[in-house]
Amino acid sequence: SNGNDADAETTPLMFTSESKQAAAKVMERSLWSRMIFGWFTPILHKGNEKKTLDQEDLELIPLPPDCSTEDVTNEFDRYWSAEKKLASPSLLRALFRAFGAEFVRAGFLKLVHDLAIFVGPQVLHAIIVFLRNPDAPLWHGLSLTAAVTVSPLTMSFCLRHYF
């Protein structure tokens, strides 16, 4: 060791040119790939291959560009520079303009998740009522079964994307 271990340290959020190129490819992928976090697949394959991951392996994760510190900083700087030109600059307004839409989307996903929590007990009650009625139409039971299946899937999807 040369005694300069600080230079040898790397930060996972600081990307090499190779990982920046990989991240750019992530954004070219389909909507489905982005919805199921397809960008994480290479690190899963690497972990399966090696059985253990090292710091160097984490640098290979092709994070979407908007997850890089450089992209986040540039986005904020753009709005903060515009805000400083105003008579009364506001940090809160700059933050909202830079990241407000993402927080609104996240809030909507969390709202859908929280509302879907209430679906389960209501549907289970409806299933009990359905099972007690021998004259109930089959389509009603099938629709309740679909609802009890779709609700947790929706909850999981929304919560994963919220986080």
C-alpha cells in the first residue's frame, strides 16, 4: 500500500465513462424494462456468477442518468441559477421546479398504494357474502377473485416505484 487509501476509495454514485454509457442505454430501453427495473439485471447476473459482489461490481450498475449525482446537481443548478436572477430568490421554489414533478408522481403512487390497502378487506368481505349466496352469479365471484389478485400487485408495483 502506498499509504494513500483515500485515493483508492470509490463512491458508487460517481460513474466512470463506461457506466455513463451503460446508463444512457438504460434510457433507450422499453417502458416495460424501466417499469420492472431492467437496469438492475446486469448486477443480478454478476452476483449470480461470482456468488459475492465487490465494490468494483457496484460501479458496473448502469443506473439511470437521473440517479447520478451529476445529473441531480445539474438539474438543481439550472433552476437555482434562474432563481438567483429574481429580486427575491427562493430555494424552495428552485427545489420545487427542479424536483417537484418527481415528488408529485411519487405522492400519487403512494396514494394509490394506500388506497389499495383498503381494497383487500372489502373484497374479502364481498367474497364471504358471495359464498353465502348460492344464487350469486359466477361472474361476480370471478371478478372478486380478479380484484383480490390485482390489488396486491398494484400495491407492490406502486410501492416499489414510490421508493
